Amino acid sequence: MRYMMLLRLDPAKAPSDGPSEQLMTEMGVLLEEMTKAGVLLDTGGLRPVGSGAVIRQSGGKQTVLDGPFTEAKEVIGGYAMLQAKSLDEAVQWASRFLAVHGDEWEIETEIRQVEEPA
């Protein structure tokens, strides 16, 4: 089963200089382990919300809003697509992924199974 792991964080509470070298090294080791285990299908960080766009639809009419946006308290900062035997296994990998971030990051993840075609 495939699971989407969405990483949420508060940009105001993230380290101002971004991820440390140690975090990047430890993340690289974990991602390599996940890849070798056949669990990690894809991953990536997302550019700041100010460089994106939002499309809203209401009553059949769409409005496009270009960034920068009003400061968001919580944003999706990245994602990972996992291949796991169960939600419990996906949660275990996601927990390790978050643990690598240490004390200086306030971060959470939402894990949802991808609906597979019938």
C-alpha cells in the first residue's frame, strides 16, 4: 500500500537558517535506508508559500491568488510517498523521519493511504 506523508510546520518556529548540516547528513542516511528497504518512493521539500499560488473555487467560479500570502501559521513544507505493508509500518518510518529533526524543529506529519485504482 502507498501512503502520502505530508510534513507540516510553522515557518515562524523553524530555524531561521534552515536545516543544519547534521540534519541533512542524518536525513540522507535515513532516506538511503528507506530507499534500500523499498519503502521510500519519492520525497521532496516545498519552496516557501510566497512563491506559490492558490486557486479557490466557489459557486463554479475560480480565483487565482499569487504569493506572497498572509503569514500562515502552518504550512506543508514537504512530502514523502511511502510503500508500506500497513499504516503502522508507515507510522514507524514517519516517526523516525520526524525524530531526525531533533529539538529545534516543531514539525508534524499527516499520513494517509493513497486510494488505489480498483
